[in-house]
Amino acid sequence: MMRPFLTAALLAAAMLAMPVSNMAAAAPALQVTPDVTPPMDNQQAYVEWMVKNRGEKIEKLNERWARFQAMIQNKDLWTTKEYRAFLLSPREEFALTRNYARAYEHNFLDIGYGVTISGPHLVGRMTSAIDVKQGEKVLEIGTGSGYQSSLLTYLTDKVYTIEIIEPLGQRTAATYKKLATDGYKEFGRINTKIADGYYGWQENAPFDKIIVTAGIDHIPPPLLQQLAIGGIMVIPVGPPGQQRVLKVVKQKQPDGAVTITREDLYSGKIVPFVPFTKSGGGTHNSGGR
């Protein structure tokens, strides 16, 4: 507890020095199950429900709601299940303390180690594109801050995520554990692994959905192999800094042939991503060093 003689300036400095997960208003009072949904048609009702049942800060809830409205208008969230996932996911808990105030900006944010947390619009559109259903098995390549998997865990209870940067992967796994201890039990069921995501997670394949959050100039064959028939992958493909976000669907035709179809989620717009790095350094781009 803060001593009363701290000045406002000292109090503010102390708050900025705290881990973001310590800045939540209170522990969630209600555990989220697939049948639990906050109000989604009224801002005041949503904020009041979240404060009462999830113990979150009013300021951040208002920011989340405002970004939610912008994402719907921009067609980055497609169905009510993605609406629900976004509204339940505390993005601020996955931002660095110095970026806490910017958590809901329409920007990529630095998370250290030369990588970023993608902007909420991009996360929303990629999540919507894979159309996750309850019970499906989902693989994320590039855990990063952990925010993408936080949305996924409100869509299914079978989330697997791989991070190649060991200290980042360890930090994010600790964030999940801390939040689960604080009452966000759903984050405790996310399966994490520190490894080269190019090769997927063979022992848990096949996956119904795969989401890749690093740029590469081709679709990794191991990920295609681990994608189930009828499965969907979203992946940024193209030369460094010049990726297009593709929706890839794997289907089996009546004659038994397996086909792969591709759709550009942004109709040709370039969306630069951090590179898809490999163990030992360099990237997985063709001929990458």
C-alpha cells in the first residue's frame, strides 16, 4: 500500500515502474466460459459489466470500446465471436509499462528484442480470417507479447504458440502465468514453446487453424503439412518489409487431390512484418542470411 505522504509526482513515477499486470483494478470476479459474454451493444453497459465482473479499469475499458467501434467500421472484426474475444482481452496487460497509455492506439508497439506487438486492427483481421470455432486446435507462430493468443483463447481452449526468442518467450509465458494467478484462468491453458516456428509443432498436429505473425517470402512446407484438411492459415508472405497477408485454405477435392487456395486479406496492400527468423540467426527467407 502507498504511504499517504507520497506526492502525486512520486506516485505517478511508482506506477510507471510497476509491471503492467500489477496495474489492473482488481482480480476478475467472474471466470469466462464460452457461454459468458459482456454486453456488446452499449458502451456504458459494457464498461459496467467489465468493472463488476472482471475488475478492470474504466479508463482502459473506454479505450478498448472506442477501438472496438473503429475496428467494426473498418471491417477488421467480422463476427460476434471475434467481437467478444476483442472486448474480453486486456491488451494493456501485454504492452510494456512504457507503452501502457498507448495500448489501444492504431499502431505497432515495441515489446523489446527488436520485435513489436501488432496493431489491434491487424490482429483483429487476421483473427477473424481464420474463423476459429470452439474446440478447434490453433497454432500461432510468433508468440511475441502474447496478445494474439489472448484473443484466441476466448475462441477455443486449444491454443498452441511458439516463440523463437527465448527471453521473450519466457517473459510472455510468465505473463500468462501471472494473469492466470490473478484470475484470468483462461490464459493458464495456453500451451507455449520456445523453438523455431518454421517447423511447427509436429507432436500436436494437425491444426485446424494456423496464424503466423512474422514475414517470410514463402509458405513453410512443414506448416502446410501440419494444417488439417479444411484448415485455414493466415501468413504474411513477400520479400523483407513487403509482405501481403494471405489467407491460405487447404482442401481435399473429390478425386483425392489436396489443393491450396490463397486470398489476399488487404487486396494487394503491403503490410510489413518483422522477419521470420531461424535458429542460429538469419531469416527463413529463400537464401536468407
